[in-house]
Amino acid sequence: MNQYLFILLFVALASIGAFARLGLSASLQGLSSTVLANTIGCLLIGVFYSLKQNGTLDNIQWLLLAVALLGALTTFSSYILDMFQLFTDKKYNWALGYFITTHVCTFLGCYLGYVLGAKLSNSL
């Protein structure tokens, strides 16, 4: 792939991911937008990883989708800031619930995405 095309696609996919994240943040209040963005990102990275493992996606496609698109969509820094704010506000039960919810949802999203990706690659 031409390097200029790669850069153009990278910027375009990162923009899509960033605008999707903005849309989630504008639509949902508080912690739910971060959990949803990270869960969707983990679901999709599971799909993309499965497709990469099966040879459906090459390394360039993987970089474009996993790094550009999902890197802009998911938001680890927002998650950590949310956790920090819950701790500084002494909302320890909320912090624990947020931690568990985030990790369970994102792990299940990644797992389900991987299974879905395996099924997709078998049907292609």
C-alpha cells in the first residue's frame, strides 16, 4: 500500500473513531459512555484479532482498524480519570463497581468479538 494512502486511511479511521467516541459522550452521561466505548472497542478488537489470526486481515489492515479506529474510540485515560475522581470523592463502592463492570464487560466483549470473528472468517 502506498504510504500516502495509508496515512490518509489512518487519519480517516482515527477521525471516525474519535467522532464515534464524541457521539457516545454527548449521548450518555458519566461513566456509561466510557464503559460502552471500551466495551464496543473490545468487541471489535476481538473480531479484528480473530480475522488477523485467521489470515483474513493483513498487518496493514490490522494497524488501520486496531490502532487508528479503535485507538481513537476507546479511552483508557478517561477510564483512569473516572476511577481517580471516584476515589478522590471517596465513592469507593462506586469505584469498585465501575472497575468490575468495566473489566467484565470489556473482557466479554473481546471474547464474543473473537468468537464472532472466527465465525465470520469461516463463512468468507
